[in-house]
Amino acid sequence: MAGPQRSRSRQQTASSLAPDLRPAPRSLTLDGEALIRVGARPNLWHYLKQVWAFRHFIFYDSHTRVATSNSSDALGRVWMIMNPLLLGFAFFMVFGIILQTSRGIDHFIGYLIIGVFMFRYATSAITSGATSIVNNQNVVHAFNFPRACLPLATNFRELYANIITFVVMFVLVLALGDLPIGGAASSPMVLNWKWLFFFPVVGLLILMNVGLSLLLARAVNAYTDVKHLVSFGTRIWFYASCVFFAPSRWEEVPYAQPFLDFNPMFCALDIVRQSWLYDSFADPMRWYVLAGWAVGALLVGIVVFWQAEESYGRER
């Protein structure tokens, strides 16, 4: 027995002296600086770059929703034109004929058409953008994308849907805008280069609509009841923008004139009305107020909306 034990001890001694040829375990060091938490809010510049990267989704979603809107109705997209026409006719009958708000307004029909068509576009874009997050919770939960794309897509959808409406507004103002109502003076419509002021006005309205949509979308997402206040607020804004009555009526209300002068929607309507109906230039202050609202609302809306990026889509 001593022989085998001696042999095993010699083998153990030899194995202990032999070098270990097995590969040594290697440890990997991961650099986690580039990793971010899923759903985390990026910095503002990176966030804007993400929104730009999703521009094709924004345009596609806008076109698709416009194409499918009113698809279940017999007249389909004709209602995009009929709705503002019927609304304008109702206001003309009630306020222009019955209540005689047309007194003191030359070219009242054109005055009313511009007010109703343009105000309807602005408020539709703002109210739709305000509810764009809460109305698309399935999309927010299912996909990872910058949430600002939804208010942007809603605003572009309203713009595309109203292109035909603006064309109809142009034709109606040119054809019917000079009809005398209630003994007002009648002068022929003059089509000239001043009518082009309409395009920068709409451009500034788009910026303002997007900014207000972003602000209100965050508020409605946090407190859904805010959407009812938005609807109520747009109605007050409608009556405060001289859509169907003359600005001179504000002179009868104490301390009301500054609110009218700094009302961006009234400034937009006044610029278009002065150039289309009266062949004149609006007060330059109208441009300053409208541009200030457009740029200010857009900048504030982007920052405020971005700050709450991680809260959109959370379960209530």
C-alpha cells in the first residue's frame, strides 16, 4: 500500500509544480455614461433634434387624418367648406340683420367672412392641439417618440384641412365683400399686392397656435378638466376679437381698449381686413403684437411642454 500512496503523492507534487495553462478569467468594464433611462427626458437641443427626425411622421399623420376626416358622411370633405359657410350665414342673419351689428362697418359681409373663417381655423388648431395627448393615449403608450409630435401633427392637420377653406374665403370676399348692408357705403373690391399680407399673418398664427397647443396640451394632460376651460375661453376670445362687430364698440367699455389692442387674433383679423377690404395698411403695432405673441408663445410652449416630457402617458 505504501507504493501506491507514494506514487500519488509524487503526482500531486508534480502537478503543483507544473504551470497552470488554463486561461485566466477576464473582467469587462462597461462605460455607462452613454446609457440613459428608457423614457428619460433628453436635453432641450437633443429633444428638438428628435422632433425634427420625426417630421415625416408628423406630415404623414396630418395628411392621413385630413384624408379620412368626414369619410363616413355622405358629403365627405365638402363639410370642411360647408361648416364655416353655415356658421358665417348664421352670424350674418342673427348679428348682421336682426341685431344690426353691421352698422358702421363698410363691406360687412367680407368683414364677417374673414372674421369667422380665420378665427375658426385658429381655435380649431388650438383646441385640437390641447387634447392631442389625452386623445392619443394608445399611441403614447405603444411607441417611444417625442410627444411634441402630436400637437405639431394636429396643427398641421388643421392647416391642411383649411387650405380649401381659405381659398373659398378669398373667392367669397372678392365676390361678395362689397355688397352694401344696412345703408353702408359701397366701394368696389381692389385686388392688389396688399392681399399677400394674408400669408405672413397665417404664418405667425401657425407659430402662435403651436405654442398655445403645447402649453395647453401639458395642462390638459395634468388635469383633464382644463379642456372644458379651453372651450369656454375660446368662446370669450371669439367675442373679444371683433369677429362680427366694429372695434368702436369697445370704446363704450371702460379700460377695454388695451385688451383689444393686445389681442393677437384681433390684430391678425385687422391686418387682413385692412388689406383686403379697404386697400390700406393696418397699424404697424398690429404686426408687433401678433409677432410677439407668435414668438413668445412658441418659445414658452416648447420649454414648458419639454419639461413634462416624462409625465405624458403615465397611468392615472
